[in-house]
Amino acid sequence: MRIVFAGTADFAVPSLRACNARHQVLAALTQPARPGSRGRPAPRPVADTAAQLGIPLLQPERIRSGPAVEELLGLGADVLVVAAYGQILPRALLDGHRFGGVNVHASLLPRWRGAAPIARAVLAGDPSAGVCIMRMEAGLDTGPVYATREVPIDAEATAAGLTETLAIAGAEELVAVLAALERGTAVATPQPEDGVTYAARLTREDGLLDWSARTAEEVDRMVRALTPWPGVTADLAGVGVRILAGRPVPAVEVGVTPGEGDTVPGSAGATPGLAGAIPGSVIRIEGESVLVATAAGLYRVDTLQPSGRRPMSAAAFLRGRK
């Protein structure tokens, strides 16, 4: 099968490699290079992979304008495969191929249509995530589904880890769907009308943590969902830090009883026990970690990163705040 592949992020790389191994990829469509941190170009995994595989690369600024659509249609591909591309594709591009557009989408549609389905699933505390192979249409992730694979979200699952798992699962399901399209046996099932939710693109504001507005479980989901991007930033001992790792801690495991008070270096004097702990206050140090009060429960901060400094243990950070 002759394929035009559209993708940008890491999630798309296994699908691109799978297409290239079994079919003829005529071109890879990806986002143009952008500036990253400290003036370096932002990573473009699909662009790098296409270069390694010798696949011609197209990087139009806006796919909906300019000659890119005509150029892609002129290649005479059988199908357009899309995975984490990052732009809305014009209808002419979807309709201009024999098998249309086939999208690898990282959610259990119709839940989490949109740009950030994996992170939103973790943030919401969903019991499972998944990947769907969908026939594309003009709406946002509204097309009928060829294949679905479900993956459980356990208590320690991160968006980064789930992305790797679902990327491989998506590539495997994609290969099967493309084979069925060639045989003429592929069947796409319309999405149900009930259960539609939208996964808005992540912003830096999503990572701003207010200890008084989040329970320990919610803080945990934020850290697992939003690391590395956009990251979770919060005030700790009067300093804004990025929280890199930790977990919620049951009160019985902490061994602190209501009415106890601890004075911790870097905290604002004596901290009440669990019954009256001020959200954001440090309850105590445990090894290289620190226990922080939330709106409900305690969150153990293991690793953090102050602005402009390297990652460090939470206890090392507090020792530097004496």
C-alpha cells in the first residue's frame, strides 16, 4: 500500500516505523521546526525518524493553506495515516485518497476527543486508557472506529509511560487495519453519541498547583499526568518549585495523630497535626522526602526542581532553606 504519513510527536514514531516496514511511505508530513528551551530547536521525533528511514519530508507552516495539499494529493497514495500530527487536516486531503484518512488516536473514543487524551485520562482518574484506529472525517475525532485496544491505568501509571505503551499498541492495531483495508474486510463502527468528552490542549496553567484546592490523590494525578509537560509547580517553604515525583500517603502510614505538631526546617513554625494542617505546610521530613498537607490527606514529595537548578530530593531542598 502507498502511504502518506502525518505525525509529529513521539507517539507517532512506532506507527511510522510499522508503515515503513510493511508498505511504501511516499512522504512524511510533520510540523515545522520550533524553538525549544534555551534557544535549541524543539524535538521533532517524526522528522528525525523520517530522515533516518530516507522518507521525503514535508513541513508546511499551515497545512490548510498553500500548495502542500496539492503536492500530497499528487503523490497518488492509497491512504493518509495520521498519528499525533497537531493540525486539523482539510477535507480535500481526507477525501483525496482511496482509503481516506486513518487516524491513530490515544483514547477510548468517544471519551477524550482532542489534543491531550492520555494526560486528561490520568488527571480524571480514569480506570483505563486506550487507542483507537479511526476513519477520519471533518469533525474532531468523530469518525467511525476500525479497532480499539484498552489498557488499564494503575495507581502508579504516568502519562509518559502510557504514551509509550499506547504508541506501540496503536502501531500494532494500525498494521492490522491497513491489512484489512487492502483485503476489503475492514469495518468501521460509528461512535456512540453518549460519553463524549474533550481533551483540551495542555497549558502551563494546568500545572499550577494550589495545595488548598487539591486532595493528595488529585496532586498525585497531576504529577503523573503533567510530567514532563507542562510540569507541576507549587509553593513549598515559600519558594516556587516543580514537583517531579511523589505519592499520596495514607494517614495511618504516616503515623501522625490529630493534635500533634512538628517544627520543620523551612516551614512556617509549628505545623498542626493532620486534623488542622494548613494545606501546603510541611508536616515532617521522612528520609529524603517531605510530607505536605493538602486539602485532604498528605502528599509525599520525593523529588523536586527549584527554578534554575537541578532536580534534588525534597529533603535536600529544605536543608538548603534553613
